[in-house]
Amino acid sequence: MRPGGDEICPLCSAPGPFGVVADIRKRRNRMCGRCRLIFAEAAFLPSPETEKARYAKHRSGLDDAGYVAFLKQALAPALPVLSPDMRGLDYGCGHTPTLHLLLGEAGLRCENYDPFFFPEWPAGTFDFLFATEVVEHFHHPAAEWPRMLSLLKPGGLLTVMTAPWEDLESFRTWGYASDETHVAFYHQKTLEWIRAAFGFEALDSGNPRVALFRFDGRGVGI
């Protein structure tokens, strides 16, 4: 269960009550009026066993052209500001890490971390960090965003890929919410709140699904 149940926003800690929003799975979600995060009620959060079983079914690997094309959406805006002397991390790399191989083809070093499949916590801090299709799985964003950012050096680059929700009417039939492990849905205003709260400079990615941030290192407390 989330601390405070569903009456405190799990990202910005704004107090409820929050409006209820149903999704395509008929789950009950709440929407925070401050940061615009839509989050699944605690009763609908999947167990770790359910999560791992679902993730194990994900398509991945260099031989999957669709998956490679998907990852390149995140790579394209980040590559121009990365250099071979940097150390990077794929945060939430999944059961078959692939992004580090694509970065290697570009002459960049990237390590892997995944809480289910590569659970050893990385040593040190990194110049860049990719979180592709990761943040929508956060049960406790107020704790999990700072934990992730503790691995990023001041001035480091964070590339986040997640599909933002646009309006409540389309959210109710949105296919992105059909995945039971997707429990935190970000609006563009949510990403703006995150930028301000965590000390980011927003860089233009040219893709609404990809947020490109420069971390100024002011701290990650909310």
C-alpha cells in the first residue's frame, strides 16, 4: 500500500480527495490537480511476482526490429549531446538489455540496471541515464524518482520515454493503460512539475514521448 493510501498524491504529496478516473481495464485511478499525475489506486497495484512475469514477456533484443526502432526514439535526441568519455546507465533495462548495445555502436559506454533482472545496485554516479518505459511503473514516484536520480551526476543528462496522457475522455479508452503494470501516467504538466521540483533544465527532444533533461544537481527532495 502507498503511504497515506490514495489520499496523498504519490508524486507531489498534494492532499486529496482526488477525482476518480476509470481506464480501459476498469481500474480506479485518481488524478492529482496539482501535478496532473494519474495514478492507480493502491488496491490495483500489481504484486512484484505479477510485474516480473509481465516484464518477462516483453519483446526485446537486437533481432527485434520493432523494438530497436522503438528505442531509437529515445536515442535520437540524446546522441548529439553525449560523448565517448561519458559513463551511462540504462535504468530498467529489462530481461534482454539492448539499449547499451545500440549506444556501443555509437562509441558510448552504458551499464545496465533492472530491479527484477539485473538487481545489483550500480556503483558510483553516471553522466547520462536512460529510463525508457520505466517511470509509468513507479508505485511510489516520490521515492523512486529521487532514487533513480541519485545515480546521476550534476550536469548529467536524463532521457525519459513514456507516453503522456492528453485528456480525460481519451484516457478512459487509452490502450497504454491496458498494461496492468502501468500505474503512473504523466501529463506534460506533470513533466513540467518534475522539471521544477527536481532541478532540471528541459532540452528539446522533438518527440512528445521523450523528455530530455539536464540535471543541475540541486537535490532531489520534494
